[in-house]
Amino acid sequence: MRFIGNLSDREEDHGMKMEKLERTAAEAQLTELSGWVLNDAGSSISKTFKFANFVEAFGFMTQAALA
């Protein structure tokens, strides 16, 4: 299961404009997040989650959806 976060410039629902981080700044921030990696283009981050079975994976997905 893979979740992708986009670092591109865009306006959020709260009206604040997000600015794209330079690659070195994004990499520095990612050192604080276990398991997250920046893609080759520097445009998104991802983390791979592994589960023992479908029930665990579906439970995780359900909790994330309700958060």
C-alpha cells in the first residue's frame, strides 16, 4: 500500500498558499519522518506500509479514512 503526498504549489482549503520546497529543504524535513522518501523529481513523498494480512491493511485504511 502506498500513499503519495504532492509538494507542488497549490492553495489549500484554508486559503494559505503552499510553496514548493527546494530539494535540500525537503530532504532535511524528511529526516524527521521515519520511512518517508522523496521521489527523483523532488515533487512528491511516499511511504510504503506492509501488513500481515488483508484485515490489518483494511483496518489501517479505514482508520486513515476516518481521521
